[in-house]
Amino acid sequence: MAECCFIHFSRGDVSHRVRASTLHAGESHTENVELLNPVNLALQCTWTGNQNKLPNITGFWRKDGDEVENSRVTVQLEGDEYELKRVFSIVSEESLGSYSCVFGSEAKIEFVLAAPQIGEVRDKPIVSYVGDSVVIACKMEETKPKPGSWNWYKANGTDKEQIFVVAEPLRYEIKNEERKTKLVVHNLTEADGGLYYCGAVYAISTTMGHVELKVISFQEPLKPFIAIVIEVIVLVAAILLYEKSQSKKNYTEGSNRETQGENNGPEGSSSTRQRKI
Amino acid sequence: MSNKADGSNSWSPTEERDVSLKRIMPPAPENELDYKPLDGGWGWMVVVGAHISIGFAYSTPKVLSVFFIDIQEQLGASYSEVAWISSIMLAVMYAGGPVSSLLVNRFGSRPTVILGGLLCGVSMVTASFGNSIVYLYFFIGVIGGCGLSLNLNASLTIISKYFLNKRPIANGLAMAGSPVFLCVLAPANQYLLHMFGWRGSLVILGGLMLNCCVAGALMRPVVLPRKPEKVEERPNLCTKPQQSCRNNAKKFLDLTFFKDRGFVIYLIGNVFFIFGAYAPIVFLSAYAIRQGVEEYSAAYLLSIMGFVDMFVRPGTGLIASSKWIRPRIQYFFGFAMVFNGMCHLLCPLVKCYAYLVAYAIFLGVSFGMVFALIFECLMDLMGNERFPSAVGLVTIIECFPILLGPPTAGYLVDIYKDYKYLFFMCGGVVVTGGLFLLVMNIYYYHMLEKEKPAAVREQNQTKTIENQDLVSASASRKYQSPERSMAGEC
């Protein structure tokens, strides 16, 4: 079972944090580390070893799958454990990612360093109409730290273009609250459809969430609607015509019986019955 | 007024054939059925129409909640503001009962249901253009609710005109429309939402609701054979049209119903039931999630309940029309209510998912049983003539428990932070209602039996006088001109 402990101390204006993780035999483990600001982060891994407890093994660090330069060291067995520790300078978005300490060729602990992620992502597209306005919203959960500000981007091919309200104040509106942001797009056109990204800005980086917008013309729902209306008219006409034809049949048979005032219900009718005078 | 012991079946020639109607409970009086109801034939098409109509009426306020999150985001409203749309629709649907009764009494079921369908369709389509929540309150809530209330009352009335022996089955099949449409419309609405957004979905939903007009077309009015005696017996309505309008106005909110003991017993039992019945369903998923069930499985519980409900309603109708149950149908109704209440009381004892599924199944069974019988019992009590007005009065009174029940239950959850008090309250209220019905009905019919010997003597006297009149009337009125007999159809 992996345990972790957390020691925090600050020196000057840059705080040092130590993140530790312990790995027992035959396991690998992943730790998620949430970072808001640039920091010198010390990562420490402790391994209890396998059956043959060799006195020395090689340990090294990886970032995003590539070995970190000059990180390969020889680790001594101390108190039945091996320990790897290194301080990383996390300053910007490039420094974030996956850091792994590797013991020999088997034991590995992965630390995923990232800014707070937007959890509630809307997976279904928002559908709106040409000429209408639409509100696209993004939210950061209460349990996560609040971002400094929000940005909005529109996908342009593989790129993202930031949306600036000042450039097109009639079309776009951005309403920011602490944990929520809303992008209002007025006067939609078909070209406005596509992926929109909301970026929660933290000192260390900006995390993205995305929402898809589909813009359709009002004729789209109109087609099934007209089909249904036609179906209703046809059915109603059919039912009423059927009834009329039935009642005509009954009228010729039953008109002879009307004046007799029987209340036994219809008996076997005979069309040769004559009206009594 | 309600001396039911003198309820001589005016369809006496056929009574000997209908041995199944030999009742322990005397039949409703004033059954002006001078004809034998079809009990089949075109009646089954009418049941289809009623099924569609009732289906839309009960399921639409619930399935609209699929659109709420989108509407909330786009119109910038809070969740409780948006949820009011459903509440207003439900409230107007129930409150519109008396208006619906008036229209049904005056024009018959067919035009009323067609009008209801048109109102619903137009309301949804107009609502799709809305940009404020109040606009939606008015068009979906008020106008849509009016349309639905017209549908409900008229569908029930036409069933009572077409069926007598098989009426419980017909009622069961028609009321089954509610769970069927709920199970169909909920995923359909999800699909429409993803394809067309909430505006387009409202347009298409409006189109679908126009099918209530098809349902209305199926509700062929029953043509009563004209009897000369009928003209004699009701001179007021035939010869004085102004008086007939006044009579109709009186029938709008006929408070004389409250003098009928059977009606009052039924009403009180129903109010208890409606107050406690809906809250457990509303909070079932939340309760399951609190017990550790995952979200998807918790939602599944409601689907199970709806699915079971679908089959139980016609099944209950079948059982209720059997010759053992039919005469004691009011007791069966009370029993079903007690069963429903007991399910709620036992729910807090249940923690794991398997037992929650069992609870959902029993809930579906008991809920279906009660709803299959709820209007059948009222028809049984009131008879065809008074049923439309009675059901209008019942629904407008039920408006209050239906609006107060779930919020009161929610308030209990907020105070005690525990769902079990909700279930205890709802179960307790429903069981009280059921027991009240059982006990009071036993007492009431016992009293009627005691009053019967005196009334039977009276009845025989009046019957001989009537027969003498009939003989003289038929002699002189036999050759009625068509215009005169037409005036009898006021």
C-alpha cells in the first residue's frame, strides 16, 4: 500500500514543498498534485524493495516519459528502504506534467503535476438557432481553488483564438463570477458553431474546459413538426370519414326503428321494416 | 339526495342478464343510461383515445423537467424558478377541472378533447419563442395546463359512457397511458434535446401533443335513442332553454355534492393519498444515492417503477371487473391505498440496492393499483350523469395536496437531514387515508343497508305510479314529431 505525507515549509518568497510517496513490492502508483503558483517542489520516493534486497540500485527521474538529465544516481539501501529525492523548479506550464521516479527497472511512482482541472465538463453540445443568442457556461467546483480570472477561446482549426469582448462588443459578452463564467454570443450564424474553450487562469498555467456549440436553422425542427401535423390531419380526417360512412349505413338501416322507442338496444335489423303510421 | 337504496336500475330489461352486477354496494342513482353501454366494439377505440389523452395529461409535466437545465442556463433562472413551470402546469391542470366539466356537459367529450389538444400544441409552439421565464410560466404552465385539464376530464367521461360491465378494465387501460407515455416521452425528450435544443424540442413536443386531437376524433359521441318518456320526465330542460343554461351554471361548481356521504368519504381519502403519494417518488433517487447507490442505478429505480406500473393498471382493471371484486370495489380501493402506504413505511428499513429495487417494484404495483381504481370508484359512486361535475370538483380540491405534498416532505428532509421522516410521514398519511376509506365505507354501506327496507317500500309505491304514467304517456306520445324529440337533447 502506498502512503504519502506532506511537509510544507517556506523560505523567503519561494516556498518549498516536499511531496513523498512510499511504494511496496510489486506496485506502481500515481499521485495527483495540484499546483497554483510557481514553486520549487521536492519530490521524494521511498521503496521497500523486492525479494533480493541489493545493497545498491540505480534510480532516476523521468519527465513525461523522457529521462531527466543527470538524474541517474546510485541508491543505497538504508534501513531496509531505498530513497530518491529531487527538487524540481516548477515555474510555468512547460514544467507541469508527469514526473516519475524509477527504481532499477521495476518500481515506479508517478507524480502528475497540474493546475486545478475543470471537473464538470458538459459532454453534449449546446444547440441553438441562427439569429438567436446563446449562453455558454463553465464552472470550477467549490472544492477546488478559485481561478484568478477566466478567458474564452474559440477553436479555429487546430488553434485556439482568444475572444476579446472589446473587439466585438455587440456580439460577445463575458460575465465572470469567482467560480463561474458565462460567454454570451448574440446574433448567431452557422459559422459560430464549433468548440469553445473556457480557460481558468492560475499563476502557474491556465486549465481548459470545452463546450461544443451547434448552430442550426429554424427549419430543422420545422420539418418533423410539419410531418406530425400532416399525420394528425390525415388521421382525424380518416376517423371522421369512417364514422360518417358508418353512420350513413346505420341511418338507412336504423331510421325505420327510431319512432318505435325501444330501449332494448339494437336487435337484428331488417331493412324491410316499415315505418308504423 | 343520496338515498342509494332507491337506485332502481333504469336499464332493468338487461339487468337480469348482468348477474355480475348483483352488488353488495347499491349502484349509483340517476343512471340515465336508458341504453345498454356498448362495453366493447368502438368502445375499445375510445379507450385508445383516452389512453393517449390521459397519457399526455399526466406525463407532460414530469417529462418537461428534461429541458430544465438547458432552459435554466439560457434564460439565466435558478433551478427552483424553472421547476415552477411543472408545478404551475400541474396546478392549472387540476384546477381547470370544473371548467372542463362544464364544457364536457355542454358539448360532449369530442370537441373538448380536440380543443384541449389544440391548446396544448399551440402553447408549446408559442413557448419555444420565449425569452423570459414568466413567458414560459404563462404559455407552458397556464395555457398548456388548461389544455391538459380539458383532456383529462373529457377522456374519463367518455369511458363511463361506453362501458359498464367492463368499465374497470377500460379505466385501467386508459390510465395506463400515464406510465406508458412517461417511459416513451422521457428518452424521446432527451433525444430531441440533443438534436434540436430546447426550443426545437418544444416545437416538436407541441406537434406530438396535437395527437390529442386524433384521440378526440376517436371519441365518437354516444347517440342516445330517443324515448318519448324522456321528453315527459324532463320538461324543464326541453321546453325552457334559458333554464337549462342556469342549470348548467349551477353544475359548474355543484356544491351539493358535499351532501353526498359517499362522495365526501372518497374525497377525504383521496386528499390524504395525493398528499403523501408523490413525495417518495420525487425523492427516491436522492434517497438511493444517499444510501450509496450510484446515480445511474438510482435513476433506474424510477424506470422500474414506471415499467411495473404500466402492466399493473390494466391488470388491476381486470381483477376489479371480476364478479368477486366488482361489488366491493370501494374496499379494494381502500386496500390498495393501505398497501401503498405500507410500502412507504417499510422503505426506511431498506438500505441495499436489491431491496430498493424490490421497494420500487412494490411501489409500482401499489401506485398502479390505486390509480387504476381512482376514477373507476368515483364513476361507481356518482354515476354517469354526475361524474363529469364530480371529477371536476375532485381535481380542483386535489390541487392543494398535490402542490403542498412534495414541498412539505422536502422541508422535513431539510430539517431532519434524514429521509426516513419523509417516508414515515408520507406512509402514515396514505395509510390513514386508506384506513379511513375502508372503515367509513363499511360504516356507510352498513347504514345504507339499514335505510334500505324503508326506501324499498317507498320505491315500490312510486314505481306503480310511474308505470301508470308510462302507459298513458306512451299512448299519447307515441307518434312524436322529430323536431319535438330533438328538443329533448338539450
